[in-house]
Amino acid sequence: MRATTLNSSDTDFPALLRKNLEILQVNLGYVCNLSCTHCHVNAGPKRTEVMSLETVQDVLVFIDQAKIKTLDLTGGAPEMNPQFTYLVSRARAMGVKVIDRCNLVILEEPGYEHMAAFLADHEVEIIASLPCYLEDNVDKQRGKGTFQASLAALQRLNALGYGQPGSDLLLNLVFNPQGVNLPPEQSALEKAYKDYLLSHYGIVFNRLFALANLPIQRFAKYLTNNNLFDEYMQLLKSNHQAENIERVMCRNTLSVDWQGYVYDCDFNQMLTLPLGALPESKAHISGLSSSLLNGQPITVRDHCFGCTAGQGSSCTGALKAA
């Protein structure tokens, strides 16, 4: 098996149908200040794709028409899109919950020092990538110096009230494993993160989300270059848990790329797989009615086993309770 076969419709992953749409996950572009080894988007400083103001307006219209409850912003580094603050402000004014998937380091970059305060002022939930609580592991995955920058950002967020007991400012961290491994049990890992970060750096946070790496883009290239792709796919398939299917994120989430085209999930977006409800056309959010989605099929391929393997994996971590 090779990474390219993930686009093949020849899969034994179970069929899925959509439930009511609640979450709109919007990729604001592939520009990023980091180039992480586990990145399934292949984002980085040399990327140029950025969502335009016109497409941001299309997103806002859809949010209103579809009565979206949660706007989940991702990238790249979503904060690097010039329209980021405008989109967040408008969505919050509409009463929509906003999530910022933040790499933390961006909050310490020149020109973005104001961003943490902006997020706090607008009560944006932060889901921040910190693939490990040990410096060497983080710098190995994300680049030299990123761990210390992440700590500085976390301390800045804590000072604003993020992650503090009794605060409405939610700060959740994301763990990604290294190599050909599934994430360890989430609740035990969360305790280890909390104990270590508090005792060593005085840092607090709300939840830890343990996410499996999916064999797409940069991580797929790593697997292929090291002759590990087949082994990893076998790991995912052999650890498939049918009970996780009910809670996979694509059931109530729609993914939007930087050009405004829609997909069943962020991973399908990276593979340019068509929306299951409209398989014969490349659907754009400006012409989409949410009423067409409920009860419709979801496009599935072999990479979907990454969401159901073991404890399960979604944009909010494990699917199984501890």
C-alpha cells in the first residue's frame, strides 16, 4: 500500500451518514510559522494559500443560514490570515462559539503579540498544539526553540485567565505521538501533562486531547520514506473499534478549505475527496444548503481508520471515555 491509494474508493471502512450539522471547521490557509513533521496539511512559511475576504464573507453567510453553533478555525496558523480578527469578531457577535487551533509559537512572533489578548477579549476557546511536555520531543517534531516559545505563550495565556480554575477562557492542549504509534490512554496522559507543566513551569490548562496522526501529506511522506506506510495502516486497521463510529467528528462537522470548497472532514480536504452528499461536483460554501446534508453519506477511505483505532481520535481527542 502507498499513500496515493488513500484516494481509492476500494475500502472496507464502514459506511457513514451525516447527522445534524453543528460545527463548521474552516481552514484559513496553509501559511504557518512552523513546519511540523506530523502536519497532515503540509503547512509552512513558504506556503501562500490564504482565504480571501470574499470567501470569509461567504463563510459568515453560511454560518447564519445554517445556524452553526461552533466555528472551528484551523490552518496553517489561522492567526496569520489577515481576515482572522474580522472573522472571529463577526462570528462572536452572532453568538457563535469560536475555536482557534493555535500552535502557541505564533503568539510570541513579532507582529502577533496582541493576539493572545484579542482571543481573551472575544472569549475564543484555544486548542493548542503541544505534542509533548518534554523539550527535546517537541523541538524534534516542531523545530528547535519551539518548546520554550510554547511555554512563554502558555504563561501569557494563563496570565490572561486561560485555563485557570473558574475561568470561562478554555485552554486545551493537543498531543500527537511520534513514529508508528497510537496515542496512549488520554486521561492518564492528561494527568501527566498537568502534573509536569504545573510543577516545572506553573502552567495550567483545561483538557488534553490525544490525537492520532493520519497518514496524509507530510506524515504520509515520512512514513513512505521510512518504509513504514504499510505498517502504520495495518496498525490503524487492526485496532479499529466499531463503537467509535458513532462519535467520529465528520457526523456533525463540515470542513471548508481556504478557497471555500467543502468536504466531509479536514482529512478528506487534504486528499481533495468529494463531499459524500454531492459526489459528482466540487461544492462551494457559497452555493451550499445545509438541508442537503442531513442523513447523506460521508466519503470514507482507508485513512478513516485513524479516527476509529484504539480509543478513537477526533478534533476533540479520544472518542472513548476513560
